[in-house]
Amino acid sequence: MDALIYTKDQKEYEMLVQILQEEARVIDIWRAKPEGFGHVPMDYEYDLVIVGIDGEEAKETIQYWKKTYADVQLIWISSDRKQIEDAFRYHCWDYFDRPYNKEEIRKSIRNAIPKCPKRNIWHLRPKAAGK
């Protein structure tokens, strides 16, 4: 199973990683730029994308993932309550206002996992030729 997290808050990122690891067990977790480091594949079918950013950037991110990969489960965390309408419009799995209850996010992630198409598949990426 593969997950991608967008958040600018390091503590929130660490908490979400911990929940994902505990609930999904075998999982690759990526952190999206500009919050993360290194290359994050944007042409990759993640099972779960957690968007913890606000404004137009969040809306564009949600639109991209839903348009590109219809089966992706999206969880939107926002400080802007007005974005809940967009979350419904783009068929997000769940939406949370800040501040949120950690156990509610855990429950949402736990309930989203069975909907993830690759939840029981572990992808071993082949080594590059000559390495």
C-alpha cells in the first residue's frame, strides 16, 4: 500500500505516518513537496492521499488526484471550514477541520484502507540495470 501526505506541519506529518503504519502495517509513505525532500512521483497511483494544506493549493491538489486516479482515497484536513463543500464535490473519503480529533482521523484511515485497490500488495521496485 502507498500513501502520500501533504502537510507543512512536521508534528502532524509524524502523527499521520505513525497512524498509517499502525493501521496499514506494510506501507510506503511519501511526503509531498514543498513539505518533503527528494522526488515524489506524481504519475504514481497512490492508495491514499492525505491533503493537509489550505486554499487554492489544496483544491488544485485534490482535483489533480481525483481526476488522474479515480480510485484514490482522499482525506482532506483544513483550517478553512468553507472547503468542506469542495471536499464533497470532489468525492473525498473524509474531511477534517483543524483542530481535529486524532482518533477520528485514525478511524477514517482504518475505514479507508479496505477501499484501497493495492492494500494487500507490496511492490518491490526492481533494481536498475547494472546495480
